[in-house]
Amino acid sequence: MIKERGGVEVGTRIALIFVAVTLAIAAIAGGFALSTTAAGVTYPEHKNISTTLFWVGEAAGPENGYISNSQSAWDEQWQQHYGGVDDPNHRNGYHPAAFTPKENPFYFALPYNDFDGNGNRKSDVSMVYWWGSKQWGRDESCCKDQWIKITKGSKTAYAQWEDCGPYGEDDVNYVFGSSSSADSVGFDVSPAVNDYLGLADTDTVNWQFVDAASVPSGPWTEIITGDVTIPKEATISSYFAEGYTGEGFEEWLCLMNPNATATTAYITYIFKDAAPWNRSLLIGGTSRATINVNDVVGSGKEVSIKVSSELPLVAERPMYFNYKGKWSGGHAVVGVPSTSSTCYFAEGYTGAGFEEWLSIMNLETASTAAHITFMFTDGTTKTQDLTIGGTTRATLNVNDAVGVDKNVSIAITSDAPIVAERPIYFNYKGAWTGGHDVVGCSK
């Protein structure tokens, strides 16, 4: 196993400096090569680079330069989003023994950050090879989640960029240029990378940026951090309009793969007021996977979900709640296989002890209008139009829309295909609390 990140003791530092000089000479001899990826994009290859070991949740101490890794340069809740401490000493394959990580266990750190200490984009970001490939969001890092190929002898691993280090955040000429690293160590690797390559204290590696499309299947693609590209072959889908991770709510996603072979589930999270997220999860043949949606998207989110795959999956979304701190229970629905421009709900009630909601998901990139007709016991109706932004989710409080003490059915027609659900929470006759939820029928 390679050394831990940092190493501030004088004796260790002197030894590292000596090794650094040796490695620097080796690097000069080895050169700095250009290599073409499978996607046809050429990135420089850094040769004979020394590494250190670091991990999510590593406590600050003298062995790592008093650097706490409970948060990363780009994620203040890194340890929480990962799922816990990525303990290098207690392993289950390439995962920590205590849990299955929610993010890729194959990760690394390089000494560059595209944001400065005040959160402003650095002027030298133009040196990042892919900077001009898209319009980046104001707070979106162009470095986080990018891939590299790491080679040691005949073995090659792939990993995602999740932190900055080991010696700073400004060495753009090394990371995106041909300069040697400014310190004895060129970058940090996770326990999974370390174990896969079998790295020892004095080992060096070659590393090179690669495009996501060039990354082959392997243990590094079982769980992928950040947005992923959904392949066009993933045409089998399940949709959920409802979802909430606010106070008193826990939301889960259960995925069953009844096929004999493994398949990847591509999960798109659609929010009320934020860009959608794409994530992926490899599900083994004839097996089940469970996702805690609260942990993935964070608290206080109104969220819809689309699950896509190349092989058929069964997707179900249970939710457990203590609604407004007074009505506890749970409900679950199976995802619908398609969107529709019509949607119907027969049940609905806004009397005392009942609160009814309508959740609508729009997966189209353009805004659409949902034309809602409320139908009452006496044959009267009320209409309301609701605009839903492109790839967003909208929520309507039916009690507010129609008033109290109404038996109400709902018909929805929309200008573009949508998915709609109707959750109801209740204290039935002051005796039974709970909730139920259904996906609207399309015909």
C-alpha cells in the first residue's frame, strides 16, 4: 500500500524529497507523451508520477498534513453523499466493508481547482482541455467527475476526479500542461485504485485524461459519480412524478433486475427549480438494488424520477412520512412505462383531515401547459392551467385549488406528454392517519 497523503514529519519529508528527486529524473527520462483515446481526442500522458493514498472521510492528522476529507473541494457533504468513511483497512472487494458506496469508489485528486478561494472561476480555466466544449453553470466545476486512465505496468484502472490535492489547487501547468508537478507527489488515489493496481510505497504510475465515452466497463463503472450519458439503447423506462425529501419524509427507489445478466439503470432526477441529474447503477442478474433518494439529492427537494435501461427492470418508489409532524404512514407505487398527454384520477377529497396534492413531471426540454379539469359531485367543474417548465416538476395543492370539503375527480390534458401522481395525506375521522398515492391512468 502506498503512503498516506501529506506526511509532514521531518524524516518522512526528507525521504520523500529524496524519492522526488529520483522520480523527477525518471520522469525526465520517461518523457511526456501524447496519446489518443478511443474517442479520438488526444490528451497528454503524464509518466512516472508518484502518488499518495487518501480517502473519503479521512480524519485530519499529522500523517496527512491535517487535511480532513469529510468534505471535498467541490462537495461540502462529500462523506455523506459517498455514504460514509471509505476505510482503506476494512474492505469488501473495492468497497468499504461497512457499506456499498453511493458514489464511485475509484476516485482521485489532482492539484488544481477551477474555482479560487472566494468561489470565483479562475482565469486560467481556459487551459482545461474541455473548457470550451459546453456552457458551464455558474457554480458547476468543469473538473469534478472527469475521468483519467492510470497505468502501472500491465494493469490499467480508470477513476473520477473528486477532490484537489495533494499539495495545492493551482498547479495548472502540471495538470493541463507539460510541466512536472510542483511537489514530490503528483496526485492522490482512493483505496480502490490503490488496491486494483497493487501500489506500493515507491511505485510510480502513468496517468492521462480520457473522455467518458472512452472508459471501458470495469469495477470503476459499477457506480458512477455525477452526470452520466444515457445511451440511446436504454429505451425501457419507468416514470415517477411524485417524490419529496423534506422534513418528515424518506423516499426510496427499489429496482429489480429479473434478467439473468446484469444491466445498468440510468436514473434521471427531475427537480422543481434545478437542472436534472443523471446517475447510473449496475444491477446484477436476478438481483435487487435499493437507493435512498434523500441521500442522493439532499433534503428539501421536490423530485420526480425517470429510470431507463437496456434490459427490462421493475422500479418501485416507497415513501415513509410523518406528514407535518402529525400524520404518519407510507405509500408506494410502481413506475409507469410511458408518458401521456391525458391523465385521470377518480378519487379525491379535501374535507376535514385530508390534504390532496397533484405532482406533474415534464420531461420535454420546452415548457408545456397542463389543462386541469376538477369534476365535482353535482356535475359542476372548475378548470385551471398550470405551466410546467422544461425538464422540471410542478406541485399543486388541490385543497387550495378547489376549496374545502370537496369530493373531486381530476382530468388532465397537456400540450406535451407528462406523468402525474396524486398523493393524499389524512387523519380519517380523527382515528386513522396515513396516506396513499396513485399514478394517473392515461385512458
